[in-house]
Amino acid sequence: MTDELGDFLQAAGLESYDPNQIQNIYTKNPNRLIKRLWQTLIPIALFLIGVAWDKLIGRLKNEKRARERAEEFTNLLVQLGPAFIKAGQALSTRPDVVPRLVLEELSQLQDQLPGFNSDLALACIKEDLGKTHDEIFESFEIKPISAASLGQVHKGILKTGEKVAVKIQRPGLREQITLDLYIVRNIAQWLKKYIGYIKSDLVALIDELGRRVFEEMDYINEANNAEKFAQLHKNNKNIMVPKIFRNSTSKRVLTMEWIDGVKLTNIKEIRELGINPNEMIEIGVNCSLKQLLEHGFFHADPHPGNLLALKDGRLCYLDFGMMSEVSDQSRTGLIQAVVHLVNRNFEKLSEDFVSLGFLDENVDLKPIVPAFESVFETAVNMGVNTMDFKSVTDDMSGIMYKFPFQLPPYYALIIRSLITLEGIALSVDPEFKILGAAYPYFARRLMEDPNPNLRKSLKEMLFEGDIFKWNRLENLLSSASSQSEIDINKLIDQVLDFLFSENGGILRDELIETIAQRIDLINFYAIKKLNNHLPVRIRSKNFKDDINNKSNFMNDIEPIKKLITILRKMPGFNAKLILNKINRLIQEPYTRTMSIKIAQKFTKKSVARIIKIAAGVKQ
């Protein structure tokens, strides 16, 4: 056995990404490494020399030339193979690592390569599944229907009659990926050591990439992801996930249900199915938000080929090789960050970035706060519904590159996911704004979720200091009510929970004061009306003739009228919902306390009014 074959077999046997083990393989037997280094480092070195020359003579100051170099870099990664393509895709979500122009070009990096020899694909089926393709499939199309960096897809029919898509891994992929990751990691170590202006840990980035690529190369892991995704969304009638055929699936062969559908970007064909493309986008946005903020398990690669509109109106997700998870703490932190953004509390927003892991606890936030303000102030003033997510993230890229940000892996994938989804949506509706589409969901979560941190965020949203902002509550309820999945009964419960919680004390005090004023005014108008019907000789003259107070009274109750109007517009609202809450209101300990305080305040106001009238002070 030659040393090169030994390297090949050892790398093929790696079950998971282990940089130390990979280093041992290639330092002991460096022959294949040297050959691959020649193939990769020479074109990389020539490219870097060209860039250095352009910078030296000042040509990179020209944006057109800088973009040409960024495009050349992207094409070079495609030529170098799968690991470099994956590295480029990872960098495309890292504004803390690469400049904006390079970021834009890398975001267009296509994970597509020519297919490989079909005989090798058939050999892989036999080796992994223990049977030939003729023994497993009734029919099998030898020519692949698509190919990417990790494998290619064939169409077939099982002996049981089900149409299937069969994804087969490229031969020698694990060995090539392993070797290239080793090279890329060493390049990252060199850059980290000798290039001082690179603040982020490139080695950690490559290690994260290695773990994800190894997960993606394991088709059993992808099958598990697909079934988990299907289970999480089983109650969503708008979402479809292909069935996995486990008996015909292995680490390198994945057999799943064949799906006939239309890519979301093919507007004409979607309309021909009798489906409104905008509804498909709404389903996709809502599903993405559920993945990110409810389940914490999200599809990190929702490109047009992985999202299909079905003729029955459902949206089908494909390709579950690249998935990621978001912790409960991070999900809550993201919602809190949105609250602080909407409230223009940029100091709190900078603290959110620390708690989310974007910034180290020791970083000085003072210069970052005005930077956030410069990026977000104009966008927020225009309103969430009109905020351009892509332009905001582009502006944020400059801040993240300038300041010591280090993006957590999950965030990079979230940004990639949302930007891709917004790009698809813009092909349907040029005026689409993903933040505007997402805000109703955030509002619903704020109103419904019992999480203590979100209860605190709700208070921050509704109060400005000690002043309760009725308009903010109206806006939240209006946004939440636009969600078709809103649970009106749960929403009313959460409003009451907030009212009767420790955080609701200021609101209770305001309601007590307001209700006492209402009763006092009603009592005042009743006395005034009675006075007007008394004989002139005994009628009091200490009442003003104008009725301006009545107008103010009507204006005072307008916010309550608006809230009732909003509640009535919500899906599933009926009068019984309010009546059913009366029993709860009666049993709440705070209700009795509030009733006593209202009576005390009303009595105090009424006595004071009578004394003033008796003293001749006009009311």
C-alpha cells in the first residue's frame, strides 16, 4: 500500500471533523499534500500578487477594479473545488471578516459543478446499500438531473412504485474535502499570525466550516434533519417535507420522495397553478420565523432550488444537509434586540449584541452606540414596514468590519437564510420588505410568550419611562392581529397577565386614575344635568356653561375604543371571549385592590368637587 493510498483510506474513514487527526494523516505522509498544495497555492499566490500590485499602485481605490478582483476571487474558489466553495459561502456571511465588495460577490457564489461519471454513482449505490440499482429500483435514470459540490441527484422509481430522488455523493469527496480543509486551515493560521488587521478568528471559522461540511456529507444526518423538520412542522398544513426511504439511504446515498413543484422564482408557472406567489412568500417568511424563534431548528440554505410551490398550495422544503440551531437564550435575545431597535434604544441594542455573543464583554460600547444610531435612525424613522433589510445589513457590515465584532456561527447562517429568502421574495414583489413582514410575528410573540425576559421586553415596548404609551400597545395589537395564526384567547390572557403582573403596576395605577376620573366626570355631568332641570330659584350658578370638558372626556376614552376596535377585527374574536374573562377578573387579587383604590379616588375627587361648588368655585 502506497503512502498516498494510506492517506486516502485514513481520510475516508473519518466519521467527524477532527483537525488534529487530519494533521496527523498528512504530516506523516505528505506526498498527496504537496501535490494538492501545488494545485492550490500557485493560483492563490498569483491572485494575491496581482491584488498586492493593484493596491500598491492605487488601482483598488477604483470601485470597478476592486469589484473585478472580488469577482475573480469568487471564480477562483469555484475552480479550486468543493472545500473552497464552502469556505467562500461561509465568508459570504461574515461582514466582520471581509470587506463589503467581496461580501457581495461571494454571496452570488453558486454551489454547482458538473456531474460525475454515472458508473461511479452506480458503484456507490452497490457499495453502500449492498444491492445493485436494478435490485433496488424499478427504474433509474442514469443521467443526473442536477449536480452540486457534494453530489448529484438521479430520478428513480422504487420496486414499490414510489417516485424518488436519489442523491449520491461524489467519489473521493471526503478525502478531497479533508485535504483541502487542512490546507485552508493552515492558510487561516498564517493570516491570523502575520496579517494584523484581521480581527476575527479565521481558524475557528474554518473549524466551524469543517464540522458543518462533515455533517453535510453524512446523508444519514440529513435524513434525520428532514424527519425532525417534518415532525416540528407537522401541524402546519402549508408546509411539505419529502418522505425519506431509510432502507435505500446510507452515509453516501439518500433516497427521498420525488416532488413535482415549481421554484418560487418562477412566477409565471406558479400563477399557472392557480396560486398567488405572494401567499407562497408569506408562508415561507412565517415558516422561517417559526424555525428561528419557536423551534430553534432552521433551514440554513433556502435558495430557490430548495423551495418549491406545489399545486395544492403548499410550500415544499428540500435539502436538509445544512441546518442550524438557536438556543432559547439567543431566540429571546433576538426578539429583545428588535424591541430596542424599534424603541431606538441604541445603548440597550449594543448591550444585546454583547449578550448574543457578537461582542466581548470587555469591549467599549461608547463608540458603537452612535455607529448604530447612524445606521438605524433613518431606517427606524421610516417605519419597520419600509425598512430595507439588505441595505441595513450592508451598513451593519461596515460597522462589524470596523469594530471588534465576532459573529456567532448561527447568526451568520440566519443572515444568509433571511437575505436569500428576501431575494426570492423580491423576485415576486419588488416592494417586499422582510422586516415589515416579520414584525407582526415578533409582535405576536411579545404579546403571547410567557418567557420572563420577553415580559420585561413587553414592558420596555409599552412604557417610556413611567409613561404608558397607548399607541404602542395599539400598534403591537394591530401587528399581532395581522398574523393568521394568532390565538385571540391566549392574546387576551397575556394582556391580562401583564396587567396583573409586577410589571403592570404602573399600568394599573394609570387605569385606576383614568377610571376614577371617568366615574367622577360621569357623576359631575349627572349633577350638572340635574342642576339644569331644577327651578331657577334653587339652581346652583357655580357650573360653567361650556361643555369643553365633555369633549375632553370623549377624547380620553378614544384609546380604549381603538383597542376594542382592534380586538374585534382579530380572527376568532367574539363577545363570549370577553365575557369568559369576567370570572377571571373577579377572582384576581389585584381586582379587589384596584376597586378599592378607584372608590377612594372617586370619593376624594367628588368630595373635593362638592366643597369647591359650595365655596362658589365654578366647575
